[in-house]
Amino acid sequence: VSELVGLRDGDLDFSQGITRVRGKGRKERISPLGSYAIKAIQAYAGRRSRSPESEKLGRAAPVFVNRFGNILTTRSVGRMLEKYIAKAELDARTSPHTLRHSFATHLLDRGADIRSVQELLGHKSLTTTQIYTHVSAANLRQVYEKAHPRSA
């Protein structure tokens, strides 16, 4: 969430389909933007309001702002997520981290290599990313038991 609220207009490159993301310790990395994300951000940018302070910042202005045109906080994103989770009648324990975990797990389950997932998540250590492989290992065993003739 901190990476999301830290995004600035100048960090987005729609023509290349990438964004510059600042993680912990102001460490920068390049992350892909999918076509759906690009369309959604462009549509949002056309409707968002800007505070006079944000207008003056130009390309350093925050991408995501509140209804007053000021930068969103991590807490305000959390409150929005809580609202939409309740509206969708999902488990109330769902958090931004839950979504991040699901993202990583789905990538691994669909064959992404762990180094790519590490880069996408911005993990410094591969050990941190390996936490997500435990869920995928369960999926791997299920596939093996279902598909291999001598698994039983």
C-alpha cells in the first residue's frame, strides 16, 4: 500500500507499460503495468480532483488522491478496502497483505519462476519470497496426485 500511495505521475510510463515503484528504504524498481491497469489509471486520472498543492507539483503529483485532491494515506486505502470487502461479502480478515499473498501465490501456481515473483514483490531476499511457495507446494502435490498414475 505504501508503494501505491507513493506513486507519482512521473513514475508512470504508459507507452512502455511500466512504472517506477519505490519500496522500503526508497529502493526503486521497475514494475510492469498491464493493459487493464493502464486503462483504469487513465480513466481515473481524467476524473480525479486535484488540490492546488498537487497541481503545482506537475509530474511529482501523487497518482492517487482523496476526494479533496490530497494524497491518500495507507490508512485511507485500508478503510476503502474494508468498505469494499464488506460490500462484496468477503472475509473481513482480508487485508492488503492478503491480496499481495494471493497475487504471489497465483503467479507461482501458474508457473512463474520464483525470481520473477521476488522482483515483482520487491523482496530483497529470496527467502522472503519462498514463504509463498508453501501454498504452491500444496497445489503441486494435488496436481501430482491427480495426474501421476503411481502417485497413490
